Amino acid sequence: MNAPAWRVWLVVALVCGWGILSIRFVQRQEWPMAGLCVLLLITNAITLWRLTKHGK
């Protein structure tokens, strides 16, 4: 897959954002939202792996 650089950076930003939100919700003990954020973090991490696994 030849993904444009902006898409890779967008997914990196999303992974970081979901990670930060996950930590916030865990600290507040809001488990359903923390679970949702972790799920979206994993989904975006898999997308990032697929975008970058073949190299350029």
C-alpha cells in the first residue's frame, strides 16, 4: 500500500489522541468510555501497521 504521508501522520495523531483519552477515562474510572477509546486505539494502531508494514 502506498499511503500518502498525510494519512500516516493523521493515523499517528489519532493513535496518540485515543491513547491520551484512554488514560484520562481510566483515571476518572469511566470504564465504558475507556473501553471505547482503547478499542479505537487498537483499531487505529492496526491501520497504522498496515499502512507502514510494506515500506516505501
